[in-house]
Amino acid sequence: MNHHSSMNARHPLQPYWEIALASVQADALRVALEFRLFNLLAEPLPATVVAERLRLHPVNTAHLLEMLWSMRLLERQGADAAPGDWRYRAAPVARRYLDQDSDHYCGDAWSFRLQALRHFGSQLGEQVRTGEASTAPRLVGTAANWQAAARLQIAQEQRAATAEAALAVVSRLPEFARAERLLDLGGGPGLVAIALAEANPALHGEVFDFPETIGVAEENIARARLGERLRGRGGDLTRDPLGEGYDLIWCSSVLHFVPDLDRALEKIHAALRPGGVLVCAQAEIPDSPDAAREVLPYYLSMRMLGRQVTRAGGLCRALERAGFTALETLREVPFPMTPVTAVIGRRSQR
């Protein structure tokens, strides 16, 4: 007779061993994207067929597929069969977000984020030692790179997550149904403005961003056949006028980059009509270590570059200083890479 038992205690070092192991999982996903595995596995296939079609090593392909199965990116059929007869198929999350043929494909954006984070990690000791940052050429915020980012990875993330999250936050506001003028501030490829305009047929307005990225937004607006209601406007939040009389301003992950947070919020407040509403979504540093662990790994590089990342409640207090009233805070809004806080503020009727 066999007796099965297990020890449930975790070693205190287990969470930190898992950090090291996560690097292998990231590489497994990176390689799967390079091989377009999730496209191929739209239908269930055994490892031998996958290896044959992609001209890969058959045994190691089987090991990779089992790894991806353990990450819940693949489903496995034939559990009672011999391992060589197992058939793998892309799991629903992989089919939706990691299959290049999907409208919500986010694989290029994920790969870009991995590259950026690994480059930062390789420079971390030097930044702590000297305060000097070294930015990889593809990651520098040049005009051409902002345009490329708006066209590719930012657009993918807006399609996969940001536009849906924005609509969920904004559509719950009583002001949204009667809003007519919209400003999507720092809107990049403009997909949030498009989603809001599609949800509210009375809404019209502008996507405001650097001049180099506005062409991308206008392409997307034209593709969505919303050119009569939405347009792009190039400019810099810190230097250029925003316009005025807006009923609704959406602003996400923009205020990290302004040199003076209070001045930027005063300018946004002035752009609203009396009774207008601002929805500002960006990460803050939570007070508990478990919650902070979800935010700090992504924003450590930005903080070391001197960007604005407020602590919990800091954004709400900044809106209050700028004159916003009837403040609301929504925490843990699902955004690309880390949850964000959405702070909602109004310009008073007086």
C-alpha cells in the first residue's frame, strides 16, 4: 500500500527563488512569441508536429510546450495518453492576446516591456552607485521612437487593456451620458478617445499628444470612421494651450512626465468647463508591501530618472490643491504592467 503525504510549509526563501525562476518563464514566453507558437497552436497538435513544422528540436520542443502549459498559456489534451501523444492548444488568454492574428494581440508590447526592464536591470547597480542612467537606443524618448511606440506597443496595450479600463471607469460617471466635448490628454494612438466616442454618440473632441504621435491617432480615427467627431492636436502639455470648455478630460500615465504637477493640474482644471470632470489614471505607490510589490518593479526606473510617482493619496491631494472638487478614488484599475489609481475630480459650477 502506498501512502501519499506532502509538507505544506514553504521555505522563507521560496518567494525569492521564485523571482529568479520567473526569468525562465519570461524567456519561455519570449521564445514562444518569436516562434509564433500561439498562432500555430490554434488547433491541438503534438510536440512532434510542432517541431516538424517549425524545424525545431523535437525533444526540447516538448519540454518548452510543457513549460508553457504550466504557465497556463497552453491547454493539454490526452492526459491519459503517453507524454509523446499529448496534444497542446493555445489557451484562451493566449489566443486573445498572444496570437498575432488576434485584434487584441499584445505580444510586441510585452516583448518591448521585457527588453526595457532587462536593460534597466542591467544598469541598476550603476544608477544606484552614480545616479547616472544609460538608456538603450530603442528606448530613448526621441520623436521617431514616440511615433513608433504609438503605432505599435502603446496601440497594442490600449487595445488589449487601457481602452476597456477607461470605458469601465468613465461609463460609471453620471456626467458621461451628457458629455459632449472630450479631451484625451496624452492619448497617443487615440484608441481610448475612439472607445469613449463609440460609447457616447454625442461625444466629440480632441486627442492631444506630441506632434509626432498625432498622425498615428488621426490614422486610427479615420479607420474608425470618426473623423467628423474626433481630431488630433499636437502639442506639449507643459508649454502649449489645451483649449477650454471640455466636459470630460481623460488623462492616463501622463503626469509622471511633467516638471510641475501642481501647475499641470491647474492648467487641466482651467481647460474644463464649470461642472466638467477629469479622470486621471496613473500608478501610485501603495502603503503596504504586498500592494507596493505590484507597482514598484515597473516604476523604479522612472523614479530613478526623476519622474513623478506619487504615494497613495498624493494624486488626490494634488487635484484638491488645483481646485478640483467632488473627488473620487478608484484603486487597482487593471492597466498594462501594473494596476493604477483613477482619481476623478470636477470643476465646480461656481
